[in-house]
Amino acid sequence: MGGPEYDCLTNPLGAVRISFEKALSSGYNPASSVGKDWGVVDLFRHYFSDESAISQIPVLDSSTIKWVQPKSLVRFRGMIQDMLGNEFYAGSYKDGVTWRTNKYSDVSQFPESSSSEMKVWERRLLYCVPVPGQNQWTESSSEELKNRFLNLTGQNREKRVRVDEEMTDSMESNTLEAGLNGSPYKKMKSGEATSSASGSQVTDIPPATSKDSLACLVKIYDSPESELKLNDVVEFLGVLTFDANTTMDMDSHDENSDDLSEAESVQMPSGKVPRLHCLIHRKLETQHFLRDSSLLVEPKSPQVFKEIRESLMKYLTGLLGNDHLAAQFLLLHLLSKVNGRVDNIAVGKLSLNLIHLNEESMSIFGTQLSNALKSLLPFTQSMPLTIEYLNTTSLGPKKDYRINRLMPGVLQIADGTHLILDETELQRGTLNSVGVENAQLLKNLVECQKVEYDFQYYKMEMATDVQMLIFSEGKSNIMPADLVLPFQPSQLNTLEVITPETTEAWRFYLATCKSLSHSIGQELQQVVENDLVEARQTDRSLGSQDLSRLLTLARMMSVSYGETTLSLEHWQMVLELERLRKERLK
């Protein structure tokens, strides 16, 4: 597979056409397959089976869209912000005695005289945006991306063979989609469409995460609905259709206006929102955003993890004014993740509330720490908790049935996002109904790792996995964190210059340790149980959540050293950290 006859990189639709013709010669019947894959997915998976092959495909974003050509193979990394249901299209048709396909293309061309020889297939629509809070270091430079696109364009001119006339003749025409009511052929010719998920038509697209962000309408084929869900971070490889000459200003469009025709409203013109016909996709983990892939290939010994831990701890301690205890808990917090759920409890979460901070100390330590986390983690967000912010901001996503869209809220973020909440500027005041609702949303997020989505007629809680770091003068009343620690800096340090290699090693360390599995051996289980019983006898106020937190800390302590099994030394370190934390709270 993927031999010379397939030019998957520079002529993806040509590869689709050739594989379709080969499938026909092997007995594939478009009339009875209802759009079933004929081997295209396996072809592209084989061709792009490793990172080096995938890296050849240009990344699509707001800086590269001006260079990309229609029908190019690109990859788009983003978060699924809305699921728009399914659409029908003319998947295959008979041209004389020969079957043709329109799969992976917006173009639908078929002879008017043979409407009975046309088959309606189905595909899913996903509205995807750049991951909220994605930091710049995870992306290629605009110059690097530009050169990649220009090189690929040059290859296209030299290597590209004849492209199907039926794919090019009407490339600038509108999408032709099929409905089920009446004649599918007539509806497609007139540019109408229906969605099997809803009778409502999609009339407008809200802006993405920022003015410069590039949103994308991804069309999914041959993938079970359960495979992709809302808020997943996914890399899509597919054929792009986009007309940059008809680009419209997203911010200037009034969603109540009638400046779009009915057909254009449904189709979301490609000049406004580019469309990507997905050939293959994969869910992304933090490791996929690391620039130095060699770090992931080479096996690492516990000694290597220990050395990286020591250098990172030194850096964090310096950031926090030589507060070594705060740096220890911050590191464990950064390695936390939800690894299971029991009833309404998210096992593995570890929110941290640093107290005794004010506006002055936040301007120094808070700013330093926020900038440091942006350089170490792929997705970070900051939220100023003031009365005005809580009373005016939409934190939870809401469904707007008038335009049949899920309008994003600030808390519609990807798993693995780090969220800083600054409560030091919170003054006395009154929360209105929006503020009360937002405060409850935040409380539910920190306690249960769930965000409530408002679908007007009902509300639904969506599970998430967000690391939450809270800064406040006293213990936060809005967000009851798992760990509360008085912040005690002893001096203001001059931050040393960190080399790119060191920063990359720290990113690798955080991403890798966070994903390690963990267990407690049988020998140590009894020791842990005895210590927990003793702790409960010493302090009767300890509840099940306190004991569960100790086990979570033990897990984080082990993985911070690159270990997957808890040792007695690391368990005793956790008990000592907790003793010191409680001493400070007194």
C-alpha cells in the first residue's frame, strides 16, 4: 500500500480516486455499501504511520490559511467545540457504466439524466477551534509553516498528475448536499441540505477562541459516533476546501441579518469557515505537543527523572521566593490528573489554594508563576475572580436553538488544561443571578471536575479534567480546594535564564510523569493502612476525603520520581509534607 501510484501527500483526492477504481475492480459495489470505506482509511494510515511522515503534512492555522491551496492535504489540531449532527451528500453516481465518487469533497457532479444512479451517503459535522489557552511554544513558527507550504506547492506543480475533471470543474461551486424529503437529486442541484440530527438549519458560526484563531468545519467519514466527543483535542488529517478570495470578516457579521442565502447559511461558506474532509484522525495527548520527539523515543531511567525533578524543583522554589514547601506541593499539583471516578468523586484531582497572597505579592510571584506555567504546559488559562467578572461573564456553555449552536463558555476547555484563579482582587459586593450561577459552576468544577451545560430545556453535567490553582488572601470560600497552603516566601530572587533544552526537558518530564501508571505493592499496602488508621485515631476530624488525598499525594510523589510503584520512602515523604502543611495552617 502507498506505492508510487498513490500520491497521498500532494494529491490526496487523486489517491482517493485511484483507490476507489481499484476497489471497483475488486468487486466493491457503491450501490449497496452505503458509503462504507473501500480501503482509503487504511491507505492513508499506512502512508502516515509514523511521526516523521505526519510531520511532512503542513499544519493549518490562521497564519498558514493564506498560503494553502484548495484540495491540499493538511492537518488541523483543535478542540471539538460543537457537534452539528449529520449531513447527506451525493456519495457516488454512475457516469455511463462507470461509478464515480464525491467522497472527501464538497464537489458533487453527476449527469442530470441518471439521477436514479446516484447514491446518498452520510457524514458528520464537527465545529472545531484551536484549543482554548494553547500556548505559543506548542506551535510551529509562521516562517517555518510558510516554507513548508511553499515547498509542498512546488512539489505539487512537478509531481501532480491529472486530477479528475469532475472534481475540478465545479470546485468553486457551493456544497451540494442531499436531503431525504423529495428528490435528493433536485435538492442537491438547488443547493439545499438537511441535517438528520435536527430540523433546524445552522445559520451562523460564533467566533473561535480569539480574533486571530482559525476555526474549522471538519467532516467525518467512517468513524463511530462514540469515538469522538465534545471537547476532545484531535489532530485531523484531511483535504481542505477553502476560498480565501471570498473570506468574510467574522466579527462584522450580524447573526440576525439575511445577507446569506438559505443554502449558504446551511453550508457555512468556505470563505468564512474552511472545511476539512477528514481522512484519518487521532486524539492528542500532551506528548504530541512536545517539539523534541527524540525525548519520547529514548528510554529514561529513574535516575534521569530524579535529575530533571531536582532542576525543576530548584526553578519552582526560586519562583516562589524560596518557599520549598510550596514548590513541593506545586509540583505534585502539576502532575495530578483524574484517573477514575467513583460516584461523584473524581479520583486523582489535586487542586491547590495558596493563601496569604495580596495584590502586591500577586504582581510579583503570581505573574512569575503564571508566565512559567505558560512555558511548561500546553494549555493554560487565567481567570480574575472579581464581582464584576462573575456577574458579567458566561462561564458555562449554552445552547442557542435559534441558530442551533452550542455557544461556548469560558469553562468549555480541554482536558489537561491548567486554570489559575486569582481571588486576591475580590472585593465586597453582591452577586446577581449570573454571578451566583458562575460561583456554583466553579465550585462544582473544583469539587467534582464537572461543568454544567445549559441546553435550555434541561442541564447536563460534562466530566472534565482541569488542574486548578487558586490564589487568595484567606481560604477561598468560592472554591474549596483539595489542598490549602499558606504561602511564605522568604526573598525575591533574580530569575536565571533557562536554556531551551532545559525547558524542553521539563516539559517532557511533566507530560511523561503525569501519564505514568501507578500501584501500591502488597507489602506496602498494610503499612499504608496502618498509618491511615493511626492518623484517624490521632485526629478524629479526618474524613474519607482527607485519607483519599493522602493516597493521591503518594501517587504523585512516586510518579514525580519516575516510579510506578509506591515505596516506603516516598510514602513517608508525603506524610512529612502533610505534617508541615498542617503546621503552617495553625
